[in-house]
Amino acid sequence: MVKVLFVCLGNICRSPMAEGVFRHRVQEQGLEEFVFIDSAGTHAYHIDEPPDPRAQETARRYGADISGLRGRQVRTRDIEEFHYVLAMDRENLANLRKLCSPGLIDKPRLFLEFARERRVDEVPDPYFGGQSGFDQVLDLIDDAAQGLLADIEQRHLRERTGRR
Ligand code: 4NP
């Protein structure tokens, strides 16, 4: 099982959207038995809360139901256990690195490293803006989700699935 963790600040906007969109892409390829997906926030403001209604609605229109997700805070053990620890922006990345046990400092990466279009390298925080910010987040995330899945298939799943 390849384990993927998406991380933002509050775990109610960007990272749950990334979780839902990436799960949708994984299911589309019939790979859900090979990939475990989760999300978390670097801060504790929204623990046990569902995703922001704007994030839920944006994901729903895309085709992903994220209403059942609940906020949680990232912990050191996550960085040890997950194969991919993907931060939405540099502030999240810096906070993740502070949690790293020695030797794992390079494990957290920016999620948009996997984007194909690479217009920007951070997913902007949409919390204090309007709907267009959520739409932009969804576009960036879906682009990177496809690049991430291609990376996982190439590095981890070729032998297991028997696909080329
Ligand atoms: P997220 O967005 O990090 O994408 O979940 C935010 C959610 C909550 C807050 C900031 C950003 N907040 O300040 O409460």
C-alpha cells in the first residue's frame, strides 16, 4: 500500500479537496486497493470539523464527496508512516519540517511539484476569499493529482498491478 498524506493549515479547505480529488483519480484508474489517502492540518483550529461548505461544494461539482471527512492535526508519526507527505504551500512545508524526526527532513514536499502545467508552486489559501479561489484551488489540485498518480504508478505500482 502506497500511503499519501495531503497537508494544509486548517485541514478544512485545500487538503480535504486534494484528498477527494486524488481519491477520485485513483478510483478512476481502479487503483484504490493499492493507495491509502489521508489529509491533515498543521494547526489545530478545526479538529473534528467537516470541510468548509465551499470546499465541499467545489469538490461535489467536480464529482468528489468530501462531506464525511473530518479535520485532524498532523503529527510526527505521519511523516514516518506516509510515503508521500505533500504540503500545499511553503509555510505548511516549513511547519512539517519542524515536526520531522532526524533523517526525514526531505520527505515533506510541495504538492505542486507534481503539477504538469507548473503555473505556480503553491496552492493559495482560499479561506478568506470567494468562490473563484476555491475553483482555482481545484484546478491546481487536479493537475497535480494526475502527475502524482503517474509518479506513484511508475515508482511503486508497475510490478504489483502488472500494468506498463
Ligand atoms: P486550509 O484553509 O488550510 O486550506 O484548510 C484554512 C482554513 C482555516 C483557516 C485558514 C486557512 N483559519 O484561519 O481558520
